[in-house]
Amino acid sequence: MECDVLSRYMDLYLDGELAVQERVEVETHIRGCEGCRRFVTGESRFRAVLRQQMLAVRAPGSLRDQVTEKLKGHRRSSTPAWRPSIAYAAAVAGVAILGYLVIATYPKAQDPVAGAVAAHVASTGLEMSGDRDQVETFLRLHAPFSYRLPVADREGIRLVGARVTRLNGLPAVVYQYDAGGKMFSVAQYRIPEGAAEVQPRLDHQDGFTVATYPDRGLIQTLVGDLPDGEVSRIVPAAWTY
Amino acid sequence: MGLWPIGGRAREATRFDREAMPHLDAAYRFALSMTRDAAEADDLVQETFLKALRSFESFQEGTNCKAWLFRILRNTWFNKLRNGAREVDSDDAMEAIQDAALAGWDDRAFYRAPDEASILRATRDELESALRSLPPDFREAVVMSDVEGLTYKEIADVMGTPIGTVMSRLYRGRRLMRRRLAKAMGIDEVEEEAGGEVVQLFAARSKGEGGHGM
Ligand SMILES: [Zn+2]
């Protein structure tokens, strides 16, 4: 592959739209060509900046309320035969456990998902980057609780860094992983004494897939731009219910 | 799932809450990028979600709900535009302008400069106005891909165009955006020439760096 061919392939490469064969060709070229490497790295960093900045734009609270109201109104008016009933209560309870209503009704400060998404979006500020051994060395010194690496080693998934922080007032460790060029992060904290049991759940927020699941005394929230299927392969523990 | 027996209507409503509502922020961002106006974006999102709920049966489980919402949103917006007889730039005319603007442009030059002097330090305002400056079709494609992470196929479905068109809009849109961004940040040098604008980013620095090896 020549440099000018790479220029044409770069968008498809970074967009994840290349077939394996072409991908390998691009990567081989990048390894051997410093000019192209700098080009691709620069472009990919710019995209990360763009994405991170733009994802911080969110729907105003008033809009969220208006939409919720409108939808409620529509449901009432279009379903005269259907009255709020036990079924309705059950549906709401079901959603509260499985999905977004929990975000809407949970006191914001205690919602583990909201914090984890923000942490993921801001995860450029890793305290340390390095391989598994380096991360472990760092965490042995700094982790605020007895941490456990959340994702088992496997092909195509690499631990690339971590930081110790607080999410929603709780001490937490945020791990960052590279899954074949796509970054995802896992926030981990200890389940507070006397806290309600955490149910595994899968959400989608801001284009991220968010999987929350308890694991032997710790809560983990995976946030990544990954399809659900891939998330379930990475953390089968989240799908044991 | 299915922890309780749930009636059909209620289940549909639950499914909508679970599938569509998490994309409210994304829908708002997309609406903003299309309308470039907060109040219009507000209206557009409300209308979109109402329509989406009404037609939720047509949503195919397992496909990208965000893309489905974007399609409804975009169609709704264009209907409004048509009713209000607002002007929309024609694609062909815009492409001609873009090609002229991109002529002689070397996009590798962006990343030759040290970080502090590059578009990597752009603020949100600068990024937003560079996006806003793009022709609508380019802007939409760039937002859907770079910000919202849709695949080419999903973007093609939203815009109702072949994948090749998506790729070319992305290619042009991205480069034009970076160029305008650099210009706004004062990190390129623009020279007016008889034939139009010729942009030379870090002209002096990049001399002699023309070849990239291999
Ligand atoms: Zn090269």
C-alpha cells in the first residue's frame, strides 16, 4: 500500500468500515511509515476531542419533561380502554429495574450510570497509562479498596490505563480498555454498607452502551461505544439473570 | 426480562421508554445541528418523539433505534422546511464550492504541527461553529458519524442515499470542517491567488516534507 492509498482508506479505517484484510494492510503500512502514523494518530485524536466536546451537549431538563408529558398524554388519549392498573404499575417497576426510568427517578447523586458515563467521556485524564502489570503496580499503591481487574485477559482486549477517582461521592477505580481500537471503560466501586441490591442492567446513553452489574461485593459499570452483543461477550457476568 | 406479566399496550410503552428515550440527548444534538436554533430543536425533538411513539410498531427490534429516530427527525424537519418555503442549498452547487475550497489542500498538514499549535486544542465553541458552517448534508453526515457513531449503512438509511454518497459527504465534510476550524483558530495561512484561494498550512514548515516515504 502506498501513502496516497492510505489517505483514501484512512476514513474507512477509523470508521471501522474496512474488511479484516484491508485493515491489516492499513495497519502494516502505518507500522512502517512514520508520516502516515502521525497522520492517522492525529486524526484519531482530533475525532476523540470532537466527540468528547460534542457529547457534552445534552437535552435541557425542560425538554425532557415536555417529551415525557407529551408521551404520557398521548398514551392516555389513545388508549381509552386501558386504564392505569396493576399492569401499569408492574410495567413501571419493570422499567425501573431494567432501564432508563431508574435514571430519571434515582436521586442523581446515587445514580451509578450517570457518573460512569461522564467518567468515560472524560477518560482522557488517565492517571496512568500502561499495560496490565503497570496498572496493577499502580493500583496496589493507590486503589481505595481491594480492587479486582474487571475484565479477564483475552485476545483483542487490552488494559491500557486506570485512574483512582470519586464517582457520586464514592471512591472508585476507572479502568480503560482497548478492544481492537475501540475504547471502553469500567468504573468499579464497593457496594456501600446497607445499600439495596444492585440488579444487572443494560442502558444506552449518549450513544454508549452501559452495562451495570454487581460482582462479589463490587459494582461495575462498563461504558463503551460497543454493540450489546460485544458487551455481553466482554462481561458475561452481566447477563447471568 | 419479563419479570412481571405485562399487557400489550403497557409493554409497548415500556419498550419505547427503554429503546427510544435513552436517545433523547442524541436526538437533541442532531436537531440542533440541523436547525442551528435551540427553540426549533426543542420543537423538533418533541414532534419526533411523538411520531416515534405512534409508529413504534414499525421499529425493527435489533436495529439501531437512534438511527431510526434520526430518520424521523430529519424527515420531520424537511417537511417543515418545505412548508415554510425556506431555502435549502442545492447539493450540486455546494459540492462545486467545496471542491474549489478544498483544492490544493493537504490535510496531513493538520497534524504536522506540534499539539499546542493544532486543531487538537479547539474549544467546544470553535468546534461547534466549524460544524455549523458546513452545508447541511455534510454537517449531518459528519455529526452522525463522528459524534453519534452511526455506521455508513445507518447514515445512508437516515439520509436515504447510497453508501457511496455518505462516504463522499463525510470525506468532504470532514476536511472542510478541519480547514475552517484551522482558519478560525488562526493556525493556517491563506493566500489569495488568481484562481481562488490556495491554502498553505504551515507552508514553510511543510516544505521538504512533501514525500511520506514508501
Ligand atoms: Zn505512508
